[in-house]
Amino acid sequence: MNTLKLLTLSALFLLAPMVSQAEDQPVKQLQAFLKNSKSFSADFKQVLLNEAGTPKQTSFGTFYLQHPGRFRWDYQKPFQQQIVSNSGKVWFYDADLEQVTVKKLDESLGSTPALLLTGDISLEDNFTIETQGVDGDMQWIRLLPKSQESTFKYVLIGLEKGSLSGMELSDNFGQLTRIYFSNVKLNAPLQAGLFDFKAPKGVDVFSE
């Protein structure tokens, strides 16, 4: 933050705690959201951009989250896909390819960036956390992975009124993914079996 050159040293000492608290507020809101959001559901719009910032593909669907460690992305347009996490595994299902890939859900963003939303990993241990200011009604926090093996350069989390409203992910391949959430429901009951994935008949299943 900018400070006036004419501020006295004593005034700076008084101001410093106030600045620190203000900068820390978005981080505390993110931590509170991850701690208190036992369940979360929302519609989403996902935009994939290339290195030049040109949109390559826009997808629409529904996202579900339930602690501990369960989430589900239902991509409905333009292609039907599902990403389901439960019991330490994550299933990637592509309806057009008639293919399911099963991976072990480890503590890395390489598995899926949604892992950090489950609250199962420590933000402080795995990321350098930076506040990014306010854009409209949204407060942004940037997470920089500490691990050099991460497939992502950074993840931006957008909060509105203390709840998840948007994400931005920059990977090591020059692609940028932006996700916008709407019709958010926090801690509402979710349908039983929502995170139980069963591969449709006739599809190829690959385990890694």
C-alpha cells in the first residue's frame, strides 16, 4: 500500500498493524470458507485461454463439493465429462471417448486443482499466499505452489461475501483457465450417492 512521505515514524508504527490486518482479511476469509464449507454446489462457466489470451473453449456445468475429500465436476456443454473424487481416488470420464481414467488422489495440484478446496491440504505448507486486491465485489487471493513439481504456476481464488465465486489457474503449458461460479449453495444437503462413480457399460477403464 502507498504511504504519505510526510507521515512521521510514530504514525507509521501505528499504521502498520492496521495494514497487516487489512491485507490478512481475504486470507482469513478463504481459510474460514475452507473450514466451514462442509458442502458446496454451484453452476460454473469455464473458459480456457491460450498463451495469447484468446479463448479456446468455453464449458458449462455443475460443481459439487463435500468434506472430506469429495468433489464432482459435471461438464454438460459442449462435451459431457465428469470428474469425481471419493475415497482417495479420482475418476475422469469422457462420454464422447467412452473412456474412464482412474487416478490416486494425492496431495498435489497435478491430480486436480479442486483438491485445495476440500480443506484436506494445508495452504500454508503447500503455497505462498498473496492477497490480490478487490475486483468489484470479489476479493482475490493468489496461491503460488511451493513444490517445483506442481503443474500449475499459480491459482487465484475469488471470494464474494466469504464464499467461493471464481478461480483462475495458470499451468506450465501456457494455458489459462478461468472458472466463474453462480447459483451458489453453501452447506445445503447433497443427494446421497452423488460422489459414487460407476463406469457405464462398454467404456474403457484405465487405472494409473
